[in-house]
Amino acid sequence: MSTTTASTILRLDADLPLDSGQALSGVEIAYETYGVLAPDRSNAILICHALTGDQYVASDHPVTGKPGWWIRMVGPGKPIDTDRFHVICANVIGSCMGSTGPASLASDGKPHAMRFPVITIRDMVRGLVALLDVLGIERLHSVVGGSMGGMQALSLAANFPERAERVLVIASTARHSAQNIAFHEVGRQAIMADPNWQDGNYYGTGRSPDNGLSVARMAAHITYLSEEGLTEKFGRRLQDREAKSFGFDADFQVESYLRYQGSGFTQRFDANSYLYITRAMDYFDLAEEHGGRLADAFAGSTARFCLVSFDSDWLYPTAESRHIVHALNAAGAPVSFVELSAPHGHDSFLLDVPALDRVVDGFLTGVQP
């Protein structure tokens, strides 16, 4: 098969119902596809992105010019092989790379801003399923996701059990812990405390809460890394100086790194989207959605599951994946599970971990890890 890439924005004809009881009209979903869809539509893989990800999974980002966020995993001959599979990756609703979100125009011609309804992971998945309906894909070969993408994969399996044959969940969880919520709240408060946030109505004013968003990104980025990784990469080494400044510049390399991460993030992400997506993650509790028992969430599933965790991930540690595996076992669902060793913390699913490549390739092609 050839490996064509296409980028599209699709407008849904029907309103999108939300868990809040509200509905979104005129929803647009931005997505990219890679590879050719088989005549029987049996080779489609949906990749769900993480909090700050987007549809540019294997193509250059139009704002930063950087390669796609999972370019090492998706492409011809790679673990998610676009010579074999038709890959779909869509920007979730609430985000800011073409799909309907706070920066999108409302019916009055002005940005939604904080008038945008609070959304959930399940709402994001409703948008993805609506996209699949328009594309005529009734059943996916696989749904794949890491971090928040894993939450979406689990939600799809639980709420639309007939839509995927395989479910691959990497470095994720079935519910957000108090610690996870706490870190997100720090980030949200940093954004809302920035005077340039203007109660969310900063669009078109020439002032945006970049300082607050940068701090939010810095705080979150720490949770994506491991102590071992930070120590190995930075230690207590100074940044471009021989001695401490006895001031509040970035004396240490790790400080400079975090500031760079924060400032770069503001160039490609919308602060209000950060508020809405982190809130959606905090609300995520798959057991709560299904009567309080996680196994009941998967009672109707006919899919095969694979769970992957990393030993250095303290944001979504291995215990979270084991909890899901136990629930799947209780529901009688076929499931494989592996904890991989990697020094990169939560970000391991995005970085060079050859063992992950083998697991992904084996699960998608039917050779169990």
C-alpha cells in the first residue's frame, strides 16, 4: 500500500451531546490520516493523543515545524505500520489545533472563551466516534493511546464496545488521582492568576496569559519526567556560568530547561484549552461512570486489550495499569500486560524505548507480547 497523508477539518451535521447535559452545535473536528483504508475498512487504527498533543502524530507540526509527536512509532515499516494500516488521529474537542474549543467562534461570531461548556473524556470520545461514523468506519482494527489518549481508548472500549477489536493503553489510568488533580489545579490557578487571562476573554486583545500558561506547563512537565532522568540529564549543573549568581536567574540547567519548555509551549497551545482539557482529565473516573465497579465498564466488551506501564512513571504508575487489568480479568476480557523498564518517567511512551516498539507491533499484528 502507499502511505498517503491527508489533513482535514470535518464539520458534524448533528449536535454533539455532552455529559454536562448541554450540546455543542456545528462541531468541527480536525484530523489527519496516514496510509490507505482497505476496501473492507478493516485496517483502521485510531490513535488518541495526550493532553497537549494534536492530530499531527507523524507529520510536521504547522506551528513549530517539529516532526510529529509519535513519528518514531507511526510510519512505513514502523510499529504502527502505515504500509499496512490506515491511521487516523484527530484533535480532541476542547483543544486548539482546528477542532472546536474555547477559541472557536460561537453563534454570535465571538470566541466561546469561558462560555464553552465543560467537557469530559467521554465527550471527546463521542466526537471521535462521530468522526468514525462520517468516515464509514464501523469497527476499528485498534484504538491506541498513551496518557490522556489511553483514557480515551478505555472510554471508547467501555462506552462503545462494538467499535474496536483491539485496545492498546499505554502509561494511563482509569481515573485521576487526588495528586493528579492537585498538579492540574496548580496549573489552572497559574493561568487564571495571570492578569492577561482577562477572565478568559483575551482573544483579539493582543494580550494572552503566556506567563501563567508557561508556569502551568513547567509544573506539568516535572510530572512527566523521573527523578533518575532529571538527575542524569541535569544534576545540579549550572547553566552557562561558573558560579552561582546569588540572584533569581536560571542558575541551574534544570531551571533553564523548564523555562524553555514553558515559553515554547505558549507558542502552540491555548491557555483556555489547557483549562478545559485538564478539567476533563480530572473528571475522568471510568468506574464511577458505570455504577462504581470498574469491571462493569467492560462487561459488554468483545475487544482484546493490552496494557503497558513504565517502572519510572510516577504520574500513572504501574499500580494504575494493574487495577485496570484486574477489572478486565473480572469482566472476562482477554488482556495482556507488561511493565517496561525505562528511565524517562511518564514520557517514556513518547521516547526511544525499543521494548515498547516490540509490544506495539506484536499486539497490532496479533503476536502477543
